[in-house]
Amino acid sequence: MAVVRSKNNSPTWSDVKTALMDFDRAGLRGLVQDLYAASKDNQAFLHARLDLGHDQLQPFKASISRWISPDLVKGQPVSVSKARKAIADYKKAIGRPDGVAELSIFYCEEALGFLESCSMEDEGYLAALIRMYERSLEIVSSLPPAERTTYLQRLDKLRTRGRNAGWAVEEEFNSRSYAAALNDEHQDE
């Protein structure tokens, strides 16, 4: 199979598309099978994209938990970027707004649980939590009003739990929540 190379030495998506044109159906199926076997991330992506399994969010939640709320006794490191990557991977795979809302709020719940259990005072971690809370509010506000109630209740609980996190997290949550004006809407329901 001849592969057309782009002008630079690094292959591009255009090069991949050109190479894929030479595959027949069985060859494409074999390629996807090899990608599936290569990593759990690929498996989660395909399960979500193809609507397979009973809980397509589970592998993404497991990744978020692993990276945002690691087992410190086992020496597992914290990685905000890898936890956020799980949400980005879900968005690429299927990106349903309710799933993105669920994962974003789950991230905040896991992060607050971690902070409550170990009293970590890492400014970057806390800033990322506040940004994710704000992003959760934005995502929930984009959902149809009938789908918001459960998410708003969880966001309200997070806002209250924020007082236990230190570093003015509760104040930041309150500020963002009131700016989004979703609380007044939620209380009218």
C-alpha cells in the first residue's frame, strides 16, 4: 500500500484518509479491531460512539476518579489534565450534552470528596475545580429546562460542600452560580 506523504515528515489526517481509501471493509474492520485492542481509552471511545453497553459513562468516570481523586496510599499522582481529558474524550466519542453535564459534575463531586478526605491546598487543583464548576453551570444551562433539575440539585449540594474545601471555593461557587442565574430558575420549579 502506497502512502502519500505530506511535505513535512509528520503524517497528517489527510495522509491517513488517503491511506484508508486503500482498505476494503475487512481491512477497516481489522484496523478498528487493532485500535480497540490497543487501549482501554479506545474501547471506551468505541463503546460510547457505537452506543454499546449499559453505562457508557462508566469508563470515563473511572478515569476521572483515578486522576482527580487518586489513592495517595498507593502513591498515585493527581492529574487535573488527565481527568479533564476523560471528559474531552467523551465529547469526541459521542458528546451528548447530558453526558458532558454528568461527567463535569461528577468531576466536581470527586474533587470535593478528595479535598474533604485529605485537605489538599494546591492552588492549581482548586482553580481547576472552580473552572469545572463554572463549566458545569454552562453545560447545565444549555440543557432543556426539563432536564436540568437533577443536575441543579447536585450543583447546589456542591456549592454548599465548597465551604469545606478552603481557598474561598464556596465563595467562588456562589459567585458563579448566582452569575449563571440558574438557582432562581431551579427554585421556581
